[in-house]
Amino acid sequence: MNKEFYRHPDGKGTIVYDPETFVLTVINENDGQVVRVNVGPCGMLQIAERMTRAASEIFQEEEDEEN
């Protein structure tokens, strides 16, 4: 069963994951493109860590620009 991980607030994209098949699907609803990638549990943790780090860096840069 697919689990929705993220849906863009304006409906521009969705990310879903099927834990039974280890398939991560990224859907670009603007142009209809769909990308599927096989990612197991360890890969999901690596993606989560890297995305968290990237988001933190972006927030830090924005904060630095404000000061």
C-alpha cells in the first residue's frame, strides 16, 4: 500500500512510497512526469538525513541574509 510522504500545497507534485516493493515515486503534476526509484529502508534513511541537512542549510542561509 502506498504511503503519501508529501503533497505540494498548490498541487504541483506528490511523493509516495510503497514499503512492500520499496518503490519511491515522485510525480510532477505540472507536466505529468513520473519517476520511480527502488529505495530500501537504509536508502530512505540516507535520503531523509540528506534532505534534513539540505533544508537546514537553506534555513541557515535565509537567516544569515536577514541579519
